[in-house]
Amino acid sequence: MTSTTTINNHPFHTETTGKGTPVLFIHGLGSSVEDWEMQIPHFAKKYKTIAIDLRGHGKTAGSDGAYSLKQFAADCAGLIEQEGATHIVGISMGGMVAFQLAIDFPELVKSLSIINSYAEVSLETRKVRNTVRLRKFIPRLLGMKRMGVIIGKKLFPKPEHEHLRNTVAERWARNTVKDYTKSMNAIAGWTVMKDLGKITCPTLVVAAEHDYSTVAEKQIYVDLMPNAKMVVIPDSYHGVTAEKPDEVNSAISKFLGAL
């Protein structure tokens, strides 16, 4: 079921499928509920799946002022409050929102499944600062579709991934430069590293072998959470939910099934 839900005085596009214990899916930067087209049909067989377009993403309009991951988390919390405690699945920026949600609203989170994400985006290194600058400069100079082409090559680098790269370019073109930049600003400098010990719910970190950050880097934040573990998807990249959906779905299903 597709609907418009008002949360924190702002209308959000949401999609709900299936029955049972709710599972909220949170997409990545520049994306939308379409991130989960290979997951929702699988999980809706057993769970009530809920997907949300964050502010300025997909079919949810942007809002005035700066964006923050705390705001994104508060928006998700407003949706969850209508359902009760919920399992959370987030990819990339969606994983960051999920971390923030579990810290700020622990009573609403039954478990976390974090896919190819970070616990901080520190601006202390030149590499990260340059990446942030390029992520904001390229859309202003060349437009969002060209940014999608560039990102698509990083998400899906193999020759056989051409259809996935084309899909990314098409979908990213729907973003506005303004909202994309505001979301990028929300990520830059964000951190919850010092608060990860507060996340006591069961947590699964799904790591692609060839993600932007290494498995070792992810292990650092996994070790800071008292009830977390990690699974690695071999020979995979950042867009692993589309590249290897069966492996991702199996890992998360096994995790949720054991709770």
C-alpha cells in the first residue's frame, strides 16, 4: 500500500506491504524506497514491511532549512510510533539514520540490520574532505544525472552490471541538487562513535567485500556495540542489495529469524 503520511508536520511517501512484525527499510543518499525493490517482496512474505522516502528524496518533498541525520531519525521515529517497536534495515546513509534512531529512540528499535554503512564521516582526513567536496561540486556543475552515472560506476563496476548502472543514473536524475547537497551536508562531520555502546539491541552489520570502507574498518564499530555481529558478502560492492540480493536477504532473514 502506497500512502502519504504526515510526520513532524511534513508529508512523507511511504509504502507498506505484508503482515506481521514490522520492519522499516531506510534507503541511502540520493535514493528512495526503490532501493529495496529486491528485498520487500522477500520480507513481505513474513513481515509487515514499511519503506519511507526521507526528506528531499524520492516522492517526499524537501523542506526549508538544513537537514541532519538526527532529523531524519526523528522522522523515522514518528512513523515507527504508529506501529510500535520495529526492526530496522538501513543501507549506507540509511544505516547512519538507523544508528541515530537506535541511540535517540531505543525503545522503538527491536533490532538493526546495517548494510554498507558508517558510524561516522569524519572530516579530519583529506580523502574524506575531498570526497565530500566532489559530491557537492559535481551535481552543481554537471547535474544529478551525471552524478548518477559517476556513482553508478562505483556501485556496480563489473561489465555485467551495466543495467544496474543505467538504473542508478536514471533514478539519481530525479533528485534536486538542493536537496542532495543538504543531505550531503547532513552526513559530513556526523558521528555516533562515542554512543555506539548505548545500542544494546541485536545488530547485524552486512558488509560487501569491496565496499567503500573495508571490513576491518566496519569491525571497529561492530566491536563497540555489545550485541552486534557482522557478515561479509564475498565479491560484492556498495550496491550489494541490488547486486547480490539473495545473499543479503538470506543473511538478514537468518538474523531476524533467530531473534
